Amino acid sequence: MMPTPSATLKAVELLAEGSENQMGFGHLLTVEVGGATTNVYSVSEGMPTRSNIILRGFKEPNVKRTVEGDLGLRYNANSILDTAGERKFMQKLCEEGLNRDLDISERVQYLCKHTSFIPKNDEEFAVDAALARLAVEIAVERHSGHLTELKFPTGIFFIQKGKDLTNVENVIGTGGGIVYEKHPNEILSEALFDPNNPFVLRPKNPKLWIDKNYVFWAMGLLADIVPDTAVSIMKQSLTVV
């Protein structure tokens, strides 16, 4: 037995490194969106990728996990709204095709109180998708490294704090907040590099995958027992979006 974030971390590490008879995926980032938390896992050295970037502090671990306890689609939906702001929330709703006015605060409070709520119509799916997109964006920004620009007479240099994930080859989405949505690719895309926010070192051009059978958490339990089987089941569950 182990907590879900620990099990998923073990599964992600195994998938990245591979097993005796199964090739690994290499560097990857996994985002797990749930009702109470949004968890981010990266397997990457994350060292500076340019000569004019200087790493500040100690090198972060190759296998890293962050658990954002304030970013859940049910228990902490109000926290997502507070962190992102109502304006940005409405923008995401419009991108989901929902243009009519809603009392967002009231809707979010309802989700916090009814944590087993399952969306049934387009409007309810749009609200959930907007919450999930914001949760992914905020959680991955917190997980990723950041740059600070320094100007000198000899040129521009940058201080890097945290991991540079720009060259990560694969980004995987898991958790009910991604797997069961109508357009999981749009939610997972929020993890990607934003040219309008270039100092956040998120993945630039990865392949996007979904854990369509929602098995990563369970494969962490098998990782130390039958690693070949665990990797095989994870690969079968992955689909490109």
C-alpha cells in the first residue's frame, strides 16, 4: 500500500527508465489532475541548456514530484478560481465554447460541496474543463524551473532556478480530471511552453499522451514486483492526442 502520488511517481520513473525487457520513454513529464490535488512528475536532469544560463542553488533531483494540494477539481475548485482569477476563468470557458454568463463563484462553491458530482451536459463539462486547464497550467508552472534576466555590459545572462524542462520529449496526462474529459489534448496542452511567458521552462515541443485506461497509479504498485508487466500495461494504456 502507498499513497496515490507515491504510486504514480514510481510508475512514471519506471516508464521513463524502462525495465529489463521493456524500453523506457526517456525524459518525460506527467500531470495527474484529481478532485483534491494536481500532481506533477518529471524525469529529467533539467540542467541549463544554453551557455548564458547559470544554475542557482543545488541541482534538483532527476525524478521530481510536486503535489499541489490547493488545485483540485472538487475539494479545491474555489482555490483554482482564486488563484487564476475570474477573468482568466471566463476566458477558458469561452475557449471551451461556453459564451453565456454564469455565476462562476456559485458554481465553484457547489462543486466544493458536492465532491462526487459528475458532469452530464456541455455546460458542466465546460466548467470542469476550464478548471482542469487552469490546474494544469498553474501546477506545471510551479513545478518547472524559472529564469531571471540579468543585463551586463558584456551581454544578457540568465539565472535558472529549478529544472529546465523545455527539451522533455513526452508529456503524459492522467487522473480523472484529464482522462474523462471530452478534449483531453486541450487540457494537457496547458502544460506546454508559453511564448508569452518565456521565463517559465515548460516543455516546448513534446509528444502528448493520455493514460486512457487510467492505470498509472496502479502500475506503481506492480513496479517492484513485475516491472516488465507494469511497463507493458502502461504502454498499452497510452494514446497520442
